[in-house]
Amino acid sequence: MLIGQLSKLTGFSRDTIRFYEREGLIKIGRKQRQANNYKDYSEEVLKKLLVIKRLKGFGFTLNETADLLALIEENVASCSTVNDKVKMKVKLINEKIKELQQIKNMLQNSVALCLNGSAPAADRKCTLLTS
């Protein structure tokens, strides 16, 4: 299939598909080109792009995605192998949630300081923007 059809089926832009190809996440051999030199993407590439899309939706980075795709290619993508990587991702997500919660609390405290001052809000300098 041509890149336009692949784009429609995956929801990825043509540029994104080309990017994944440049990064080595998907591969297309020289023999997979038409007479006019257009690339002829296989069903296997489509499946791989759909896996990439799913992993991206779960928040996996490009490097993490490449590592997981390598497990598939090496035929070692067992539940136990993948579970280790997923558990690590969950740990990172939990750390990020904690960090974002702290930022949220600091912002809420900053707003509360502005609202609790003695001068009218229009006359007060925002504590968030002052040192």
C-alpha cells in the first residue's frame, strides 16, 4: 500500500510515517518499491505502526517504543518480558503524577496568597511573578 493509504489507516501523517522509517522503527526494503519508485508498504508495516500508535497512546517514548518493538522482532515479547517494561513505565508515571501534584499545590497556594492579601487584588503584585 502507498503512504497515503497507510496514513489513513493509522491516523499518522505521512511525515510521521517517514520519521518512524528514518528512526528505524519501521523498515522497507528496496524490493518493496513500485516501478515508479513509490514505496509499497506491507501489511506488516501497518501492524507495526498500529502497535506504535498504541504504545504512544500509553505514553511510551520513542526509545521505549523501539525497545518494545525489538522484543517483537526478536520473538521474545513474552508477558513477563513486557510486564517488566510496563511496570517501569507505571513507576515513572506515578513519579510524574506526584511531581505534577506538587506543582498544582504550589500554584494553588500562590493563588490563595493573592486572594488573601489586604490590598485590593487589582493593586497587588502577583506573588507568582515576583521573587
